[in-house]
Amino acid sequence: MRLEADRVNGKRFYLMRKNPEKRHEVWVSEDGGASWSLPAGNAPFGGQEARHAFLVPFKNPVSGQGELWVSAGPNGIHRSLDGGRSFQRVAAGVVLNAYAMAAGLPKPGTQLPTLYVAGTLRLGGQEQDGVFASHDLGATWEAMTAPGRCPFTGQVNDMVADGREYGRLYLASNGFGVAMAVRK
């Protein structure tokens, strides 16, 4: 399970949990965690092959809205602009498998948070495993790791972007320790 607070509405919380069919669901509380609901438009994410699902909330500095992003293994990444009531898949033909996801500081000279994904993406017509960054809310992606140089991509258990330095990312793996990726 993962619990995250909305970055705009201080009473809204999100809880990612697996249902009895082993699919991830996003539950929402609008009253500081006193009660929880599963919004009707909030479909389950991933199947049993999606070991982890990540909730990534942030405040969009351009729109001022709170956003919630979900990485859902072979179901890619999804974005909610309405407090978790509905989600739209982002970069469906590009993000093929999203094992982990994080949001970090904007690239210098830009306003939007940098999104990071550990997974499999199709870039330049070829599938690549690795760690990737997007500076435009998933419209385009850049590889942070060289092809074949990130052997534990599918084993990432957690991923956190550094809150003080742009491009620094920490990845906790299943048996490979903690790795740091840096994008300049």
C-alpha cells in the first residue's frame, strides 16, 4: 500500500492498494482520512504482473492544480486532474512498462516538474529499458541511462527525486542496493 497527500487540497489523501484480484486501486479521502471511497471512474491499474504501483502527486505550477500520476507496470502511466476521480493514460505508445515513477524539480529555465520513470519506453522506434525523464508532463522523454546499462530496471522497488538538486534521482532495487542517477 502507498499513501500520499494531495499537494493542493490539504484534506485530500490517496491510498493505493491491491484489490482481491491483485489489481491496484486508488482510494480517495476528502476529509483528512476519516473516510475513504473508490471513485466510480477510477478503474483498477495493472494485473498481477504489476508488482508495484506508484502514486505521484504534485502541484502544477502553471495551472495551480493538484495532479496525481500513477505508474502501473505494463499499463503504463496515468494522470488525474480531478482528485483521483478519473485517469487518462499518458504516452500510451511510448511508455510500455512503468515499474516506478517520481516527480522532481523542474529543469532549469522551465516551470513544470520533471517526471521520471524506470521502465520500458519506445524511443526512436526501439524499445529501451532504463530510467527516463520528461520535462513536459510526458509528451516527450529522454533516456537517463545508456541502453543496456541499467540491469535492475524491472527490480526497482522505490524511486525518489532529490528535492534540492535538479536531475538527481535515487532508486532502491530488489537486491542491487540503492543507485543514484543524475541528469544534468
